[in-house]
Amino acid sequence: MAISNLGAGFAIPGMSAVLLDAAGPRHANIAVSAMHATRQVGALAGVAVAGAVLVEATDNVAGTAVFFLIAAACFLLATALTAWRLRAGWPA
């Protein structure tokens, strides 16, 4: 769980910065609203995936570990993609 939250802590501010820079001042409010809406849908999907993994796991501890590893990998991937785009000079 700590790894997952650490990944989120690094990913979310970077995603916000890239989004606001790309949207510009004129569309910043719409962009932030869309980002928050999609984050909520993503959280809902994450809960659904967690439930599916835990239901299918024969061992709840192992199922929980698998879910949090998947979540951490997703956050770390988002962080890496955001850092790559920032270094490339977003928006291109």
C-alpha cells in the first residue's frame, strides 16, 4: 500500500502540471474538471479490479499483494510517462 501511495504522490502532481500547461489559461478550468472526473472513474475501476482480484484469490493476503503491485505499477508507469513528456518539452 505504501508503494502504491508513493507512486500516486509522484504521478498526480506531474499529471496536473502537464495538463494545465497543455490546456493553457483559457481552457484550464475545463481541463482540470475533466481530469478530476476521469480520476474518479479510474478510482471506481480500481475498486472494481481490487474486488475482482480479491474474490478470485484463494489467499486474501496474496490477492491483496497482487492488487497493490498492479496499482503501484500503474502509478509508476504514469509517473514515467509524465516525466518523459516533461523532458521532451510538453506540449511538443
